[in-house]
Amino acid sequence: IDQRDSVENFGPLSAIAPFSECFFRVNVADTISAPCRRALEAIECQVSPMESLLKGRLRNTHLPFSNALIPLFEGIVNSIHSIEDDAKRGGREVRQHRITVRLERSPQKSLGIEPKSAPREPIVAIEVEDDGVGFDDANWASFGVLDSLEKASRGCRGIGRLTWLKAFDRVRVDSIYADGSSLYRRQFGFDPDRSVHPESNEEVNQQAKRTIVRLEGFDR
């Protein structure tokens, strides 16, 4: 990078792309030369801004016991938005889509002959599946930004995913989405230690879009 281009010209730290193992995305001032701009775009990002903020934000985020279902509601609301977006883009009508919620309990330890009033095995994971647009590039980028304004017009504050990690140890996402005429499968994880960490994003031979958000390790 040309030494004449000072660090101040590179833009605020908030402009850095929000994922580990990604690239800088900086709104560079017009005064920076084209070669310098290309060099910035090629700098590999080793530290994620979300990763540096996530544990602090989780510490300052409160989830009262009375609001214990908020993480589940957050997953369902995300699915509704994904389905609405699919309909707006020319897909099926909203009522023709489906959202499926699965509750996974710990392995049964009883003999199965207890009365129906006996307590059931504790929940250890929740899955929310939908057939909306999924985690395409735009939704993927938005997910990695705390306080994202992507859904501000829908009343969302961009912090709902924090409630997932307040109640669960980790989140796994498996999403098949459309890009043009092709379908891709994006898989990634989300946890306090590694923040958002991509696992794969490959073209697949599938018939339809679908996204599964799995919340694992319920913290009782």
C-alpha cells in the first residue's frame, strides 16, 4: 500500500466485514488510488469485530426466566421474514410455505411406565426449519453484524440472535438458498468462543430451498 495513504483514509473499523476468515470491505475515500483500494480488498481479516464484542454483549444481555421462549420466537420470526421475502421475489404465496419446529429431549432414562403427570426428559435442542429464501449472501452478511439495520423496517433491532446464546451453548445453521438459477448450501456455526464461523458454501443438486436453525446445549 502506498505510504502516502494514511490509516485514517481506510474508513472506520465498523466497515470491516463481520466474519473471521473473510475480507476487508471498506468504504474507501475517493482520494485513495485504485491499486491501494484493490490491496485493501485483498487483505485477509483475522479478527472479527463481532467476535471482539460478542462476549461483552452477551454479558450485558438479560433474558429473564419469564421470557424463556424468546429464543424460539426469534427463530420463528426469522422464518416468517424469510418466507415473506421469498413470496416478494416471485416465489410461492406465504400461505403455501411451511415452518416446522422440533424439540429434542435428552435420551429417555425412565422405563416409560410412569404416569402421564410425571415430568418429561429435559429439552436439549430446538430446530426451526422453513422453506424461505435462506441465508443468501445478503442475509449471511447481515447475520454477522450486531445491531444490523437490515430488518429495521420490520421492527427488528438486530440483536435477537443474542438470545439464542443466552439460552443455548451454540447454534448451527444449514441453509439451501438460490443464487440465480443455481442452489447453494451454506453451513455455519455461531457460539460465544468463535462467533460466526463459516463451514461450507457449495453448489448443490437440490430441488428446493430450505433452512434449518438448530439451537444446541440448552442452558438450564
